[in-house]
Amino acid sequence: MADSSIVTLGTARSLLVDSSVYDSRIAETTKDHVFLGMSCEDAEDMLPKVETRVVLVGEAARNGALVKALQDISVMEVPVVKIREGEAGAEEKTMIKSIVNMDINTPYIVTDNVQELGDGENTDFETVFVLTDFDSSDYNYLYKRENRIIGPPVVLHCAAKREALHFSCRPLYSTTMLNLSLCFTGFRNKEEMKNLVNLVHHMGGTIRKDFSTKVTHLVACSTHGEKYRLAVCMGTPILTPSWIHKAWERRDDVYFHAGEEEFRTQFKVPPFQDCSLSFLGFSEDEKTNMEERTLKHGGSYLEVGDENCTHVVVEENSVKELPFSPSKKLFVVKQEWFWGSIQMDARAGESMYLYEKNDSPAMKKAVSLLSLTTPNSNRKRRRLRDTLAQLTKETEISPFPPPRKRPSAEHSLSMGSLLDISNTPETCKAFTESSKPSKSSTPVLSKQSARWQVSKELYQTESNYVDILNTILQIFKLPLEKEGQVGGPILAQEEMKTIFGSIPDIYEVHTRIKSDLEELLTAWHEDRSVGDIILKYSKELVKAYPPFVNFFEMSKETIVRCEKQKPRFHAFLKINQAKPECGRQTLVELLIRPVQRLPSVALLLNDIKKHTSDDNPDKMRLEKAIESLKEVMTHINEDKRKTEGQKQIFDVVYEVDGCPANLLSSHRSLVYRVETIALGDQPCDRGEHVTLFLFNDCLEIARKRHKVINTFKSPLGQTRPPPPLKHIALMPLSQIRRVLDLQDTEECVNAFALVVHPPTEHENLLFSFQLAGEETIKSTWLRTLCRHIANTICRADAEDMIQCTDPDSLQVSTKDMDSTLSKASRAIKKTSKKVTRAFSFTKTPKRVIQRAFMANNTPDEKSQKLSCENRVGSSSTLAAHHSPSMVNLSSMFEKKYHTFSRSTTHLY
């Protein structure tokens, strides 16, 4: 049957807003250029003839940017309704509403009187009014007559995006909330909510009465109610009404959108909003910590028993009975509710965390279910005991055949908690001895050998160790990696990698070792080889352990830092470390187990070797296995030492601003760090605080910064403090010709000096310093420095490089270092340097300025000028320019040293 239908133009409000139209007759909504069942040509022929126009009202016409943007828009969206006739004899008609694009043929119209054009009943025109003020009388006039109204930001947005002029069934000022669907909860003031709804509509957002998956944001005034619970479960952002008000303030910003995460996260509803908490059973420190976190997360705290309190958080392990009778409105919850709310960054449901007293009806009912009332109570007790033992992991499934009558301690691997047994052989021995049967018992199985006993001990500790690794992965790592966490990821991927490192690889290899040990002990005989199992996995141990052990300290530091800086991570640890699987141990305490495991295994293998006869083939394999473990541990220690050394060098690079990149080298290591005060004019001004970093082949000299720069922020979002030191020189040790130990006098205390000959200088320079602080022993520091200088230049007489000297002969003094006059002198020098730098910004080459001075000077003046150069020269030069760092060095310091090629000269 042919489709008999009529296409009509829909006015902005009569067809797309009025509730009377939204009935069963409207079957479909489209936003296509082609209607259902029609081609493009048919659709164009059937569209009503309508003239499109844009009217600029008042101030909008005087906005140059708006007029220019409107000239770039040639198409607007127009609502159209298709009325499809029903079957023959049927009265029902089907309406299909759609939005099509139509060309804007008429240039924009400017008016100050909207009454001339604001007749909403005229269907010959599709008119769009552009207003700058949605609170004006013009707006009210147009709105009452159901005209289509938009604001200037909509025009600017469409022009920038090269889109058609947007259609909206409501007045649309901006696109700040375009494509956002909001739901409201917890509002008691209807006028406030009505105002917020209007603002959302003006910014292009939509409102839904009921919460569903289509809602993108929940605007809440409280943390109560079903909508709040659903939003938490679905991970929908929950925001305060201030979010809408702040977005409206930025409505004129065309490039701003209220859904931006950086903007909306400022308005998240805190988890304890409208909650008053009391804490019962906690220590004073813990209580203070929880009270501070309550305030930080939007709540308040009161004393226990206050009638205004909404929640009482109970430490369930220490509180046996409440000191008061709680009201029906009061939530008495466990501490897990508190930490869970912080971890989710949303208020957790109380029903899962309610505190139950031991004599409560729920507890009594649970106890009654366990009561034994049948005649065969002994049998049921045994079954119950076995069931409870399995549920609470009081017994371990053993690979060994069980005895027929009663379990023997030799075959029952009983343990109160998997984490209570240390990995050390001594603890395991004590445990095995304590679990031996009494003399009155008569075990069926014959007594096993000592070799079997120690092998079983190795299996026990390996099984416990694997369970600990599994706890780390299942309780901590996997939940932190889980996608779709409420409140977003707790830790960044880089932090996760730093904390857990190669734990999965270690877990995998030890799971296989445990399986092999289990198979070995199940089919045990004395010739079975324990050493082969360790040798089989030695290469995998070498790969798995060094990455974790080497960076364990960094892992521990990351945990401590994240726990301080990230409240959600702190709450996550509080919840999971309290679980029985962790045995009341912290994550750091659990992560130290891999560091301890290999030495423990080596001790147990030694014990098995002691109980292995010389003719047993496993004797030699055990020796090889022990050696392989020692190699692994040696490899770990060497890698750890290298890693720590490299980390120290990186720390120096981060600490010293302008530090040369070539300081980083695989063969270089930090040996000593000394804090000093400069006593001369070289390598920096007198009185400057200088830090000397002694490496095995070079010396980094850095001074304390006068002005601290802004904090550095890495791409990962982690802030690093500004470098406190400024680079002066990186000097190879081969350039130090002599180390001077300056004698202590009234004028000079705790000082030393270095005679240096850089390749760019013709004469020797003198660097003099005073040790700052009492922690550095001068003799130890000088001997260490000389030893590494001698190693660099291949000399055996390191001690001969130290020369004890009178400071007066070198004009070195530590007197008046902190006096007012000395400080003023340093300030004047710094000021003069700044002035010199200011003049050096010109493009005039330095050599041109020098030529100008030399041309205007007499020969005598030239020689006097040269005498002021910062070099150690002849006595006549020193007479013209006296400086503690530029004195005449006696001939005993002018020894010529025969050295090999200096490979580190490029560092200077």
C-alpha cells in the first residue's frame, strides 16, 4: 500500500516541547536529511516552503565578532514533522519528528524592537533571535510567544566548528553543557532547583527526573538517597550545585566545556558531606588522624554520645560493647566503612559495615546454627572441626599420605596463619619441634630420615612464601590495577610499576618450585634430588630477583610518599592491611620477604646437604645449587651497588642546576660529599657555601643558589623541589696537582686547599676551602681525595700528595667570615657582577671592547692591567695584586708529573 503522509513545519515549542505531543502517536525521531521511506528528491519536494532568517537584537548587532561569525554560517537546523496516515479505515496517525538542515537565504536582520518580528504563530518563517541578555524584557516577550532564542556563544561555536546553527526546543545561550545529561537529588528548595534547571537548559544540557545509564552527572546536595547510591555504583561523577553556577559564569567562553575533568573535579561532593562522625575504641593518635581526615573530606566530628552525631565508627577488635544505646537514626559502623568511603571518594553504604555486638540477635542466631543437638554429636563435632579448619586455613593440604587413625605432626602442616611463620630455618625448626606428637601417641608411619625432615621444611617455607606473594598480588596489586575503579585509578601506572616491580615473575617461578618440591616429597626416596630443582630455575631466579631487590628502597619510599600524598591510597592500605590474609602486616613488611627469601633457601639447602650421605648423587647437585644461589645473590648485590651508585649520580644531577650531562657514566660512582665555605676568589667568591662531590675520577664543584627557581613538575604530574645548588665546574682529578692540609691557627681553622692546573690556564690556581660542620673529619676527607687522585693518574704514593702548609704563607684566613663587613663585601661583588652581565647583553664582541681599552692605555697601564689577571704568577705579579687564591706558589709545588693520557679531560 502506498505511503500517504504529510510533511509539516514544526514550531520550536508546539511540536517538540509540549507534553501533549509526546504520546504514542510519535513513533520515531531522526536527525537525517532523508525521511523514512523517501528519497532525497522526494524529501526536498515535500518539505514546506519556509524562509529562514536570523535576527540580531540590540547589543548583539553591535558585536563585530558575532556579525563576522554569522556571515560564515549558511545553514541552520529546522524541526520538521512527518504525519503518516494509518491503514484504510484506521483513525490513528503516526508522527515522525526530524531535524533537517536548511539554507539561510536571507541576510541577518538587525532590530531593537522584537515585537515587529516576534510573532511566534507565523509558520512562513523559521526565525532565530540572537540576544545577549536572557534576563531582559525582550527575552521575556520572545519566550512567552515560543520563539527560537540563542545567545552569541552559540553562533561563535557553530562558526568555529563549521556547523549548522543549532536547534534547541528551549532558549540556548551557550554550548557549555552540550551533550550533558544531569539528574538532581537532595534538594529541598524548589526555587533553587528551578533556577539550576534553567541554567542547565540555557547552556545546552538536559535534565532527567530518574537516574539511569543515560545520566552523565549527578548534582547532589547530600550523600543520602537511592540516586546517590546508584551514581556511586556506576561511577557517575557526583557534583555540587556550585559546578553549574561556575559553568554559567564562564558561559561566554566558546572553547570551554563544563564536562572537562580538570574543571568538574573541583566540585566533587565530598564523601562525608552532611555527616557528623564519632570514633570509639581507637588510640589517641589514630583518632586524631581520622578526625583530621573527616574534616578534609567534608564532614565534622563530635564526641561519642552526642545527639547530633550521624555515625559512630567503631574499632571492632577493641570494643566489646557500646557505652550507650544507639538511636534508630544513628549508624554504628566498622572502621572499614570510614576508610572505604575515602578510598572510593564517595560515601559507602552503611548496611555492609554495620557493627554487631556479640550478644546481638544476629550473632546469637549464627551461634545457634553451630550448636550440636543430635545424638551423634562426636561425629558431627569432628566434621564441624574439619570444616572450620578448612575455612579458616588452620590446616594445610599436605601432599603426604595421611595416617589412618590420628594425624601425626610429621605429616600435618598445621599453621595458625600463613604469614605467621618466618622464612628462616630456625623458626621453621622451632615450629616443627613444637608440633611433634607426644610420647603416648603411636604414629603408624615409620620415622622418616633427617634429610626428609629438612626437605619437608623447605617445602613448608616455600609454600608459605608463595602464599605471601599471592597475597601481595591478589589483595594489593590486582585491585589497584582494576579498571573502572570508583573515583578513578588510585595510583598511576608508573607508581604501580615502582612498588610491585617483578613480583609477578618471582611468584611464577616460585610456584613452579613449590610444585616440583611437592611432587618430590609425595614420591620420596633418598635418591631423589633436591638440588636439581633449584638448578633448574637458577637462570629464572637471576632474571626475576635483581629488578625487585635493587629497587626495593625506591619501592618503599614510593609507598610512604603515596600514602602521605594520596588519601585514597592511605585508605586502601588501611582496609587491606587489616584483612586476615595479611597477618596484620603492612605492605612494606610483606614486600621485604623476597629480599629475605634466597638467603633462607641457601641455609636450608646447606642443612639438607649436612644430612646427605657422601655416596648420594644429590650431594654434588646440592653443592652446585648452593653455589648457583650464591651467584644469584652476588649478582643481586653487584647490581644493587651499581644501581644505588647510579641513583646517587642522578640525585646529584637533580640537585645541581646546570650540572653537565656527561657526569652520567656507567663507570662513575659517588665517593664523598663535603660541605665547605670558599676562602678565596676561586672557584667562586669568598664566603660562598660550596659543595664538593667527589667521584672516583672527577670532582663536581657547586655553590649554594642565591635565588631559588620555581618547582619543577615532571610529565607524570609529580613535583620535584627546585635544585638548591648551582654548577661551577666539573674537574677531572688529574688536574689536581697537590692537596694542601692547612695548619690550624688563630686566623685559620679547619681549612684545606687544592693546587689545580686546568688545561685552559698557563699557571697553577689555588682553591681554598673551610670545612663546614663537624661531621666531616678533615684527615679522612683529604686521604680519600688523594687516594682517588692517585688512582686516576696511576700513582702509588697517594699519601705523598698531601702537603701540610702554614696558611699564612698562602694568605688564607677563615677570620671574620660571618662578619657584617664580609657580608657587605660579598653583596657588593654580586651587585657588580649583575651590572657586568647587564652590559654584556649587547652584541659588541668582547674582543672589540678589549681592543678599545688597550688602545687608550699606555704601555705601563697595559702591564698593570695584565697583573690583575686571575692567575698564579711571579712574585712581581703578586705584588701588584694580592689575593688569597692567587699567591706565588713555591717551587716545591712545581714538580712535573709524568702521567698517562687523561681520558677525563673532556669533562672540564
